[in-house]
Amino acid sequence: MRLRKRGYKVEVGAYGPQIAEPSRREIVHSAEALVDVLGGLETATQVLRFLRDANFHHDGIWLFGEVGLNLHDTKRPMIPVGWLLSLALRNLGRPGGARKPEVAWKSLVDLATDFAAAHDCQRYSQFEGVDLHPTQLHRTMVTSTLWREFFSLPQMPPEAMRKIFDTLATVITQDDEERLGFAVRALVREILQLLEWSADDRLTIHPRAEVERLLPLLRRLTGGAAEAVNSRYGDPLAAGERTQDSTLLFACGRDQAITMPRAFLSTAACEFVFRLVWSKLGARAADVVGETLERAIAAACQGKASTVLVRQAYQVGRHRYELDVATRDEDRIVLMETKGKMLTSQSRSGDMFAFFRDYSDSFLRMLSQLVRHEIHLKQGRAPLTVPDEAVDDLRPLKVAVSPLSYGPVSDKMLSSSLIRSLIGARLVLVTPDKVHQQIIDAFNHRTEAVLTDMALVAPKKDGLANLFPYLIDIFWLDVGQLLYVLDRANTVWDAFIPLKHITFSSRDFWTELAHADRSGLTVGKWRQVT
């Protein structure tokens, strides 16, 4: 109603609100104009101040999850902080000239909040999406992508980034470095220096000439502080035009450079380095990224399980399999599978066929391998068991690990609901398209295969496989999240127990973790945050 009163055309039908395309463009342009009036630096500062004041910060990580979902809570629309911060970074070089900044900020927040709410991608309660019908699958994935682009930004704990880079430096060979054109350890030193100069909870302003002089390799590889960031980005659905996610240093006029808070800077550094590896090393890149993730995870497991296996090959019949990382402590087993596949900009921009492809090539592929390892474990054929051991009661935790976050689609509750909704279902195209048909065929094939395998090892109820309890033992994390919980946990097994049975439905891993800490669920399992 508020958008209509402003003159924008918004229809409401069976599938919710629909903003007319001309009105959509007008709203985006109005938001851009308000950011321009405020200035990019002031807008970004206000966004981060809002998050700090709301206590949306925990152990150096920002909390982007939904709140107010309890039964008696008053549900309020969220401020789309991810979108607003991205618009702010586009305008960092503009000083702003608002005579009343507080009025301009309120106007921007009101318009942006209503615009985001009209997309109807926020949850109304903790119970929304617990059980999905197959016909809801596509819409659920669309709203998940929308929510990610409006309300969150990728981040990683700085300590996890350090561990990844330390491992990368041991994996890269001299031949790799010749093809890359730089020494990896030298680049890592400069990134760590930039991290040291930055703050946890605010933007940091640096003398531009000085910081570029002291970081010569970064300056050569990046061209120095980025002048044009998100230059063609405005609409949150145009995520493919958002260039900030791999930018380490932002220009703010001719004399200043800015770095994001450390959690954002860390994930940008990882994406930047991984992109260099993928662009320069060709087919070798997959091996480098995969081995880096596996070694970093295995190193984090050392001392926290009596048996730690990494890249352990084994044979079943004529087929060769490989456990990426696996641990065992008495009857407590954790299987971890990594995949170098990252979420593409096409997926983040709302191309749902690209999203189905990425989802299939990442999570479903890893899940298929994890379930296959469990089948072999229950048959006594996996390396973690000994001959004639009773294996019927072994019920391992299974962890799929991506290089960077896939956002709310990897939320434990949603991930379980998506898998269960596909039982006995197949996706079909309404409009014939050869490329799209290949994507959907691959998705259906992989789904059917993994569900068939799950039925062999899942608990039974009335003679049928009961996937609800089985999927409780499955996690999908990015490597930063995994390294963080392994660092805090007393044992590898304990890393997952606090987040295993309880969900706060926030759609954000870090918010779930903060709630678990504040509710006392991590006591006795994890090192407590000071």
C-alpha cells in the first residue's frame, strides 16, 4: 500500500505481490539517487552502524539471519542491508551533499525495506518451509536466491582464511607459480597485512598512495584500489553485475582507499585468489582447490579425533572410491566431501536453470558420494572399519563442503526439505529447450540416484525409508564455516552436535551459531566466546 501511495504499480495475485517493471526500475533509481545524495561512505557507515546497534555481530562475524520468527513475536520486514551496502560501495567516491542526512537515510531505509518486502521472500514463522510439496520447489529456490541478494553478504572468519592460504602455499608447485606469474606466499603476506590494517566491525580508511606502495604485488594483480565497483549494479536481481565480492581495496577519491570489515575482506580475498587459480591453471585448478580444502580440513581435525584420513582411496569390486576427509573416535564417525564448485553469478542473478545446475553439481554430487561411502561403511568395506566389526549401529555424520557459501539454500532445515520434496518426483520443462532439458535431466538423474542409495541406509518406518531423521545427520557448509566450528569444538564430532537437532529457522549459519551460543547449546562441546 505504501508503494502504491508513492505512485508505483504493484499488483497482488495468487503468487503474491508483483511490481510492474517500469515501477521496479523507478524504485531502484530512487534508491540509487538517495545513496548518491547521502554519499557511499555515509551509507555504508549507517548500514554497519544499524547492524552493530541491533547486536547483529558475534565473534567477529555479522549476523544476517531472520529474527522475530517465534510464535508470539511481531514479524517486521527487514532492512535489505546486503543490497544497501552494495549500492554504497558503488558510490564510495561520491561525498554526498544531503542537508539532512538523517532524513535521507530514513527515506532510503523506508523505500528499500518496502521494496524488499514486496518480493515476499522473508519467512513469516519458524515453521515455514518445514515440509515442501514438489510444486513448491522452484518457488522456494527463487525466494532463497532473492533473500540472499537482498539481506546478506558473503563472509568468512579471518582465521579460517589464514588456514586456507597456509595450506594453498604448500599445495602450489613451482610450475604452478610460474603459470600464475607470482609467488603465492608473497601474495598471502600482503593480504594478511591488509587484514591487520582493517577492523572487525567497520570500514577502514587508508592513505591510498601509502597502502598501494606497501602492497606492490596486490597493486600489480588488482590495479590498486578499485575505482569502479558495481558500476552496472543497481537491481538486487542483477547480482552478476556485482563486482565487490572479490575486491580487496576500494578507492574513495584520489587520496583514500577503503577496506571492508575483516569478515568481508577475508571471503573477498579467498574468492580473489581462487579466481586467479581457476583462470591461470586450467584443468590443474580443480586439483589445487580440492587438495587445498581437503588438507586444510584434515589439519583442523588433527588432535580432535583418534583417526583422521585424508584423500584415502579404497576399492569396492572394480570401482575405486576416495574419502576426501574422514574421522573416527570409537563409534563416532564423520565423513566429509569437498567440491571446488562455487555458486555462479548466473545463479545469483535469478537464472534458476543455472541454479539447478550449480546445486546439482555441488551439493547433490557431494551428497551422492557421502551416501555411497556410508553404504560401503555399513558393508564393512570402507577404510574406517576393521574386518568382522559390527557396523549396523554406526550412523556417521556426513558433511558436504563448498569453497564459498551457497547462502540460505544450504540452511539445514531448507536443505532437508528440498531433498524430501523430491521423493517420487521429477522435474519437467513446460517450454522445450535443449540446454535447459540437459540441466533438468542431469538434476533428475542425480536426485533419483541419491534417493535410491539413501533408502539402503536410512532408518526404516513401517518398512519404508524414513529420511527425516537420516537428513538430520547431513550438513552443508562452506570451508570457512567448517574450519570455524572445528577450531572451537573439543572434538570433530562435537563440532556438529550443537547445530544438529535444533534450528532457529534464521536461514543464516552464523545467526544459528550465535543463537546456539546464547542459548547455552555449545557449552561443554565448544570453546566459549569471550
